[in-house]
Amino acid sequence: MTEPSGATFLPAPGGLRGVLRVPGDKSISHRAVLLSAVNSGAVRITGFLRSADTLATVAAVRSLGVCIEDHGETLVVPGAGWEGLREPDDIIDVANAGTLIRLLPGLVAPLPFVTVLTGDASIRRRPMARVVEPLRAMGATVVARGGGTLPPLAILGGPLRGATHELKVASAQVKSCILIAGLRASGATIVNEPGASRDHTERLLRYGGVEVERQSPSDGAGSVSVKPIDRLRLGDIAVPGDFSSAAFFIVAALLAPGSEVTIENAGLNPTRTALLDALAGMGARLDIQPSAIAGPEPFGRVLAKSSELTAIDIDPGLVPNIIDELPLFLLAAARARGVSRIRGAAELRAKESDRLAAMAALLRSLGVRVDEHPDGMDVVGRPEGWQGATVSACGDHRIGMVGAVAGLAASDSVHVDDVDCISVSYPGFMNAVGLLGGRVQRDQVQP
């Protein structure tokens, strides 16, 4: 097994400048493949993100007997309904794909066969009780390590019954698993969530003719329900650019002096773009131009210019819609004037790494004062910026990219010990840095 390679990121002499089109949205790519697998008829997916995580989903669906045609950023999935799936011949390895190991159980739970899921060391530490318990309550037999709390897990599917589920923590992955299982249950399936989480699954289900109802505001606590269906009738799916990927270059442009970056075809689903609202509240110079919606998801253009930022606090109710971008928010807070605070983000400790601990270590290495809490952090901003540092990605793609952004915005350079992990979600990240004028020096690989 080869050691991960690192790289040094240096500030662009004249700032980051240019127009960028980021890869397809990872969350939507996962869901598009999974739901197309049980569609009534073939679905053409364009803009598909080719990353380690999403290709694990393609491999998982193939192991269930679906012969996906792969044409690069375009996939053709010959859906034949739930009846078209077959029992896998072997254990399904989700690799590092947290979305896959939480959504796939909901897809196979109604089916009369055994599916066994495992993943890498990070995945085997992921809490799974929030998925296991609802599926058991609906009638599925699910066995998992640690008393039903940790992967690997085995699902023995069968007839399901609709039920009402109370989520203690707002989670789009858990909600999606339950709703997908509910499509083949007897009676309505209802998910009550303490705060609004991203709604990609609901949008795709509506697009496929499913009656999805939400009781309560779209941006607060409430309930989402589905009723069983015989057939899913999705049309072709165009995946917009991944907002989480775009966010790295938006924040880099705000922090690197002299920068002006435009992101084309960025996904603008309002349950995903809370970071833009937070940055605007900090005084960021942003211009957002939505495009006409074609298909289930909104998209558009985002222009970001270097800005002087002011500290803000993040309301815990906003955390579910900014969860993947919180490390970036913390980096932006490190350049803002004043103290920024965030609470209600304990979920970050159960990602590919403990992202709160990883970000605290990263910011401290840059000379930024932080006060870490069990569910959040206080960041004392340094408007004057930071010099060079060496940071650990902790094997986590998002922490690795945050370290890269810190280097692009530094007065010197930042070395990131592992950039190989970035391919999990953004294989072309290093090239994109160069296209905008950023400078990268890859470590020499020892023979």
C-alpha cells in the first residue's frame, strides 16, 4: 500500500482569476444512480461526477444486476423497477462513500434477499443506528456490528410497513434512506426532522411522479412523507455542478487578494447554499445569477471577489444545510474581523474524520486562535492573514481542500500532507487550482 503524497500550495501572484465549471454534484450523482436503478425504464444521467465515492455507487448497483452503460460524464441506467434487482454474489464494498452506505439499505430493504455492506476503515466507524433502527421498525431484518451501530451490516429484506420516524438529528442521508424504503412499504412513511436538511431525494422522487408532502416551512423543523408506489417514472437527469466543490473556489476568491472567480452551472438548491448566506452576512462580495430550472434541481452562476470579512455566529438551525461546508466557513472565519461562533455541529465529528478536531488543528497551525467545543468552535479571526504552515488532511478530502485554500490565501505557502484523498469528491481539483492561477508543487515521490 503506497503512502499518500502531499503538495505545497502557494498564493497566486495576482490573485485567483477566471471562469470555472466544477464537476457534477456528488449528492445528486449518488441519488440519481440509485433511483434510476429501480426506475421504470432507462434514465440518461448527464453531468455525472466521476469520483471514487460515486463510482462505488455505480459498482454497487452493477452488483445488484443493473447493467449501467458508462460514457464518462453520461450514464445510461436501464431501470427495470425493484423487480429488476437481484441478490449480489458478494459483499458490496462502498469504499469511502458515506452516502452510499446509508441510502442503499433503504433501496434493498423491501427485497427478499440478503445484502451485505462494508467499507474502508473510516466507513466502519460511521454510526449506523440511525438507519438500522428505522428499517427494523418497518419490518426489515438488519444486523450490524456493535449491536447494530457500526458497519459491516447485513440486510435481509422483505415486506415493509409504513411508519412514523422521529429523527434526533437532521440528516439528509437518514431521511433519504427511510423515504426510499417507504416507496415499497404498506401505508405512508413519515419522517419528522428537527430541522430542514437537503432535499435532493425529495426533488428526484417528485420528478419521478412520487407524491412527496412536506408539512412545515422548507427551512425549519417539520415532517416529510411518501406513499407507496408501483413504478418510479424518472425522466433524464441533468446533474448540476457540485456546490460543495464550487464553495472551495468561492472562499478562495474571497480570501486571496486581487481575486475574481466565476463558477458556471453551480447547483443552487436552497437546502445546500446556506454557506452563501453566511458569507454574505460576513460582507462577502458575491453576485448570484440563477438560471431557468430544467429538471429537478436549480443551478446558476456565482461570482466571488476578494473581500474583507466580519465575524458572525451560525445558528444551530442552519447547520444541516451548511454541514459539508462548515470547514470552509471556519477558514473564512479565520480571516474575519472579530470572533465567529458555531454550535450544533457535533455531526462533523462522525464524518471521514473528526472535522471539528481536524479544523481546530489546521487553524492553530496557521496561527489562528480557536476554542473547540463538543458541538462547535469559536474562531478568533486574523484579518491580517497568515503565513506558511504544514497541515494534516487527516485522510479527509474536505480537510485536504481546505488546507489548499489556506495556501492559496496565505502570504507564504501551506503544505498539505495528503492530496490523494481529494479524489474522493473532486478528482480535478489540482488542475482547477492551476486554471485560476494558483500554484501547486507536488511532493517528490520516493522510489
